[in-house]
Amino acid sequence: MIPQPVLRFLLRGLFRLLYRVEVHGVEHLRTPAERMLIVVNHVSLLDAPLLLAFLDRPAVYAINTRVAEWWWLRPAHRLAELLTLDPTNPLAVKTLLAKVKEGRPCVIFPEGRISVTGALMKIYAGPAWIADRADALVLPVRIEGAERSPFSYLKRGEIRRRWFPKIRLTALAPVRLSVDPTLRGRERRRHASLRLYDVMSDLVFRTQDLGPTLIEAVLRARAIHGGGFLALDDVNQRRLTYNRLLAGALALSGPLAQGSARGESVGLLLPNASAAVVAFLAVQVAGRVPAMLNFSTGTANMLAALVTARIGTIVTSREFVERAKLGAAIEELGERARLIWLEDVAASVSKLDRLRALAGVLGLRRRYRALGVRSEDPAVILFTSGSEGRPKGVVLSHANLLANCAQAAARVDFNELDLCFNALPLFHSFGLTGATLLPLVGGVPVLLYPSPLHFRIVPEMVYDSNATIMFGTNSFLKGYARAADPYDFRSLRYVFAGAEPIQDETRELWFEKFGIRLLTGYGATETAPVLALNTPMHYRRGTVGRFLPGIEWRLEPVPGIPVGGRLWVRGPNVMLGYLRYERPGEIEPPPDGWYDTGDIVAVDGEGYVTILGRAKRFAKVGGEMVSLAAVEEFLVQAFADAHHAVVAVADRRKGEHILLVTTAHGLDRPRIARAARELGISEIHVPAEILEVDALPLLGTGKTDYPAVQKLVAERREAAGVT
């Protein structure tokens, strides 16, 4: 009979030999506490033996009754006290509760089953109920790497298996669930379960090591998924594996860095194509900062961006300039900055250069680290739309971008069998981070399409490619749904919607026609961009979901608005700061790390966020604050065949009144008032003035261009003699 210490020593040595096991947060595992529940994610059949070997403290292990009967777990009965739990028997949970109240640390897998997604799955209410009833500390532990072993439940193709993957165990500091003391019964259990899920998803986020920089994150993805794994594709069938992607970036890094110094900004004026991502990474490899020029905002704004970010070099493409009809703009830009044409660079790179670059991928990590790029250094510069004057430069660090990728990955599962279709422009944070960088560093191939405005072609592309993930804005998603065949989107698992409010019409159209529930989210360029997200596990219609892990938030009261407040956020994904035209190249950080979103939101007891409107998108009519977004939502619901935008204009009698700009013909105030009464909308939401137009001004993302609408209104009213 082998003594228990010897058996544990042998088991631990075997795991270290085969799986090179690392244990982090040992000090938390030794936290003294009268009552403690140790909660662990469940990714493989190795999980229980791993904990028995490395959790160096006496504890009670809660194990499923069926699992406890497996022959190879029999030695575990000699290493610890095992408590078999039958999920169908409520008394079993009470037995575990009694153990916790006795002061015995208890280990449990709150998911109740081994993950079949590789990500966090449903959290059962039992463990949360125990922690709440016993007022116990919850100590979260994460197991990483075991999901890649043959002992996981992931299907072939979903993950790259290895016989002996490196395994890491990480424990975080224990916390309390802090459930609202006024809640009782089923409602309290549900809230406790939600709190425990937040603890677990925060655990996944905080232990996700994507790498300190974007290049190292892509290299990590290559190491995990394989150099021959497909990373990018586009409509020209430029299929790039991780090896070819990184080799291309390495080959172009020298030519694209010419004329600029380490840390300087290099402008990118390119379409959605594999070459654009290669150029983006090439600028990174060279130690420069890519600045994504938004060609949809016009020449004046792009010229201002050159000054704001001190851009002396622009990388672009002749084919793109010709197709996008940017000839006049590029001439003006060429007078202010040096132009590098991708076609010329590609022609100058010989086959020998390409082979050298391919071989150089093996030493790229060492070469890149020699540049001294840090996680807190700028990684990209994006530009605002210029709604408050000249566009501001938003400087995002490597840490900002990778933190947002990790935050999203902690809430949504994806795998190597997925394919992400991205038609959103790379100069927009939603298209760059969400639809390109997140899948790229997570091992999901990306199919890039050059324009989101091709409403008939995009559904065909999704159908032909069997894409499983798609991103879009309300305007684009509505256009696709109207043009698509009901079978075009059969392969989609997730459709993420953001950048503008999602209309009920769009949501219902997608559900009725395709059976797909749009997962709405919320964010800002300044937050890299995602702040909140509806997921398959936590979804509430009419909201933009719950805040992602790692985000602090607060609401400041707004006079005249009784519900919600102005949202401020702080977290690892909040920008380094703004660049302003008046102070070129000088980063203006947010005060104490807090960013004012400028949005009025409400947050319910379960953390779901409802957007009430922009602070600047409220009108004060007769002393009452009216949300212009709410007015637009009502108009879209009542008159869905047209496009509408409302703005506030000065009114000598009421202070302000609401003016409607619409593509509907013959729409008058009495007709709108009747529709409002039928829908139960108060009369104060009825526009006092109506302006007909052929088309509304739009931004490149499909959102309404409100500064352009305001300018149009001012011009029309001035021409009509209205002041």
C-alpha cells in the first residue's frame, strides 16, 4: 500500500513530466478561510486528477456519481475525500452545503460537465446557491491546455490536438458573490448563479495570455493552430496561412518603413483584402504605428488626419484608388505625404526575398522583441468621424486591443471550424478588432470582402463560403436580409450587430426569415471597441447585453432624465488617449483612465445595458428632455419603408423642437400624430417640422451622418428664410 504523500508526489511528477504543468497563484490556494468553495472550469478528463495532484490542501471534491465509478479514478479515493453528486438529487447539494458550513474547503466544477466548446459553458445554480447560503469565499481556478489533449470532449477539427500539451493551473484571489440581500427564493438563486458566472468569466479573461503585442499574439496563434492553418482569405482568393501571412508581413516591413522612424505613424489607405492585413502587420513588424485612414469621410478629413497623427507616409494601392475613385483625393494627400504603392512594393520583392521571409518567420519573435515594443505602446491610430469638428485620432495600445479580444473570448466560444466573414472596413474599430484581430489571434479564419454595401453579393458570399460568424451594422444587416434568399445564411452560428441601434424591424426580419437571433453589442472606438454584448447564454431583447469582464462603470445623473445616467467606463481596453489637430502627435489621456462615452444608459439589476441615447441627441422641448433616438425608433416602426433622421433645432417658444429629415414623400404631422397615438407614443415625440430628401447622408459604416444632416437642415432652412 503506497502512502498518500508518496502517491501524490508520484502523480504530480508524472504530470510535470508529461504535461510540463505550471501552477500560478499558489498563495491564493493557501488562503486561510473558515468557509471556502473552490470553483474550477471543466475542460477534460484530466481535470480531477490534476487538482488532486497539485491542490496542496485538504479538501472535499464534489464529483458526478457516474464519473466517480470510472476505474482510473479509484486511486483518487485515497488522496482526498470524494463526495459523489447526483445532479437530479437536490439532497446531494445540501450535503455539500453542510461540508462547507463545517469549514471544509470544497472543490466543484460549476459547469457540471466537461466543456464541448473549449470555452466556459452554462453555470449551474447549485454551486452558487451553496456559496450564497454558506456565505463562503469563492476561489476561482482555471485549467488551461488540457482541452488540447486526447482527454477532452472537443470534436476532431474543432481544436488542434496534442498528446502532451502544456497545462497551466491558475488560481485568483477568493471573492464573495455579494448577492442583493433583498432578493429571495428563485430570484436570489438566479442572481447568485449570474454572479458566479461573472467570477468564472473574469477568471478566463484575466488568465488569457494572448501575448504582450499584436505580432506576438499572431505568433502564439501560429504556434497553437499550426503555421499551415488558414488565417486569411478574400474575394481574390488570396488565401494566407499563418506562415504566409507572417512571411508577407516580414517581407514588406522594410519597404513600408522607408521614410519613417521607429514609433512614427504610417497611414494605411486600403480596402478590405488580405493585402491590407499584411500591410497592417508589416508596419507593426517594422516598429511603426499603422494609422487607418477613413476614405469615406472625404479629402478634408483625411488631410486633417495627416496633421493630427503626424503621418508622413501613406501606403495605398493603385487598383483601389481607381476603383474607389479617389484619384483627386490621393493627389492632394500626395502633396502632404510620401505615397507607397503596394503594387510597386510587391513587384520589388523577389522570390528569393519571399523564401528568406518564410524562413525568417521562425526567428520573428526574437527579431521583433529586439525593437523593444511594449504592450503599452501605441498599436494603431483610428479616427473619429469628425462630428465635433476635425477628426480626433484615437490611440489604442497593444494591451487595449488584446484585452478586448480576451474580454470577448471569455464570453463567446469559437473554434477552428468557424469562418468569420468580414465586410466592415478596417478603418472602423468594429471591423478591425472584432471582425479581424479577434479571429486572427483566436485561430478562426477570416474572409475579407471589400464593401458592406453590396447587399445582393454579400449573402451569396456567406452562402458560398459557409461562413459561421458575421459582423454588421443595422443598415447593412437590414439590406442583406431584404436581398437574401432564406437559405443564404444557413451556416451562420453568430451574427454580431453594433455601431448603431438595431431596429426591431431588422431584428424580426432576421429571426423570421433566417431563424437567426442578432447578438447586439455596444462600444466605442475609444474602448477598442466592445463594452457590452448579448451572447447566446445571456441575452435580453432591447438591450445591448452585459458589460464584458474587466470593465468598471459608473453613471452620472443627467438633469431632466429620471432613468439611467451618463456612462463613464474604465478598463484595460480604454484607449491611451486622443490626438488633436491643435496639438499634433501629443496623446491626451482620459482623466484617471475614465472615458466619458457621452451616452445615456440604464443598467438593470442583472447588468443588462439599455442605451437611451446620446447626451447630445436629446432635445429639451417645453422643459422636458426627449430622446431623439426614441423618436427615430418610433418613426421607423410606424413608417418602415423610408429612412428617417431627427435633429433638434432652436425654438423661441419651446426652447427646442424636433425636426424630421425623411425620404418618405407626403408625410405630414397629422399622419405622424395618428401613428403615435396608435402606438401609445406621447405627442411630445411627434416632430414639429418635416424636411423631405432623396437620401440621408451616411458614414462609411452605414450609420447616419448627423453632422451632415445638421448642415443640410441649416442650408434648407436658411434658403427658406427660416431662422
